[in-house]
Amino acid sequence: MMQALTPAQRDAVRRGLLRHKARPGPLLEVLHEVQAELGHIPPGAIPLIADELNLSRAEVHGVVTFYHYFRHSPPGRHVVRVCRAESCQAMGAEALASHAERRLGVRFDQTTPDGRFSLDPVYCLGNCACSPAVMIDGELFGRVTPERFDALIDERASET
Amino acid sequence: MSVRVYVPQDAAALSLGAEAVARAVVATAEARHAPVTLVRNGSRGLIWLEPLVEVETPAGRIAYGPVSAEEVPALFTAGFLEGKAHPKRLGLTEEIPYLKKQERLTFARVGLIDPFSVPDYIAHGGFRGLERALTLAPAAIVQEVTEAGLRPSRRASSGRPCSIRRPTRNMSPATPMRVIRGRSPTACSWRATRSASSRA
């Protein structure tokens, strides 16, 4: 049984729909807006979006699950994205990825038990000349060594 | 007199700490009462030298890089505002061999100016084509484009010159027009349609 949307979630989805419904090809815009507001796309939002955009639930579900950027559950307070695409791999991103898992104590696509950090893989941030690249809460970092990664995490772990 | 110091604001430079460098330049200049005008330019494209800081001197723009925020006070001490020596000094930016060997066309202004500054853009020849186009009739503009022989990328145009691509033909301001990317590289890959209601 799908979890029903809370009134606040329903409002956020409605706002996204209202803003973008009239545009051509509005689905991605709506999904981006919902995720920006709620941090994820609650499964209960899918029938509402499908209905309003005159799409099938399967179509909306297909788009939400095709783009790994869209989350199905709320993220941690900080979202750490480690690039694992070609250029970064060539510059040691796999070692950095293992280091990130060890440092945060979670695997990719998981959130730390204290809810502070979510660790996501990402396939190219467009910062290939500065590989390996990491993005934390939308801020881009290049030439990230394990030491720099730890410093970036420490800054955010020490905040209250 | 205030010295212009350039610290790039493009994504690659920011990912390497350009924001902290810019803050350090402003803070150090204030602390030392050295009048500095900070310009946030684009990247010259020499990413391995980012953050690449440039100082405008009577001889031209002198580059220093890659610069970290921690090095900024030492640069001031070394006299980088007059383009003086420092281990990170790269000389005149235009003379850096990688840059000197290039002939830049569409990217000619990248790294020179603050990309958000309209006055900077105009000072470097921006809007001149638009100004002239506004004095011409629509047919004369199409004629001009034809004579220029401009070709967009082969993929986008199937190799046809800009002027015979459909969006430039019979443009009527009365109907909204939209350009749609087609799928087949052999067929017309850009189409202009006159529908306002189709859902992509």
C-alpha cells in the first residue's frame, strides 16, 4: 500500500504542477520542483502528477526511476555525490569512492544512521578537467583527494 | 589608482577554490590599504592553472597560478599588484604558449571579461551585429547570412548553410514558432513548426 501524501507534500506537488503544467513537456520540470521542495519524490506523488499531466502512472514512474537523481526517500542533511564516470575513474575516483564509503560508514545510495549524510554516485558533473569531482549540496569540488574529502566532510560533520 | 585583479568564477575554477581566493584578495587588499578592483572573469581554459589570478599592469595582464587562498598574502608581499616575481608567476597571460598557439573565434572573449557584465561585453564588440541587423529589412538579413556562407555544425544542419535552414525562411511574427530537434541525422534534423499546443 502506497503511503499517502501529507498535506504539506500535497501542497508542494500542487505548486510544482501549477507552475509548470502549461509548458510543453512539463514532467521533468515538475519532478525537479518537487524534489527541490521535498528533497525526494514521494511515491504518493506519482498518481497525482500522472493525473494532472494526463500521463499514465507507469510513464511517470518510468521517468522517476530512470533518472537516478530523483530520490524515493528523504535524503540526509547533506547530499554527497561522488563522480564515478570515465574521466574521474581515470584519475582515481574508484579509490576515492571506496574511501568515501569507509569515511561515512555507508555504501552508495545509503544515508548515515544519524541522518547527516547521503552518499550518491553521479555519472559526470562536467568537471572532467578537474577530476576526480565531488558535489556536496550543489557545490562542486575538483581534484578531490581523500584528505580533501575528509576535510569537506569534517567541516559539515562538526556543525550542530 | 585601483588595480584590476581577475579571479575566475567559472565552475572549474570554483571547484578548485576560486571563491576563497577572491575573498582572500579582497580581505588582503583591505588590510593593506591597497586599492583593488576585483573582476570575476571566465576561465581562460587553462584548467590545470586554475585558479588562475591575473593582474592588469601597464605591460598587460600578468598571470599567477594555480593560486590557493593561503598564498594570497604572500603574493601581495611579493608585489603581484605590479606584476612582480613570485614562484607562481606565469608572465603575460597572452604569452603562455598553450594560449599563444591558439586562434580563438567563438571563444575569443572567454576569460577576458566578466561574462555577466553587459558594459564589458559591449566594450569587446558585443551587440554590433544586432545593432546593424536592426537597421536592415528581414530579407536583407537573410541575404546577409547567405552571403556570409555560415555553416552550423554538420550534425545540426545536415551540412546546409544557415540561410536555407527552415527557421530562417518565411519568418512571420504572427505565429509562434518553435524549433524541434528531430531524430534522424539524414532527414532535416531541425524543424520549425507553428504549433503552440503540442506537448513534447
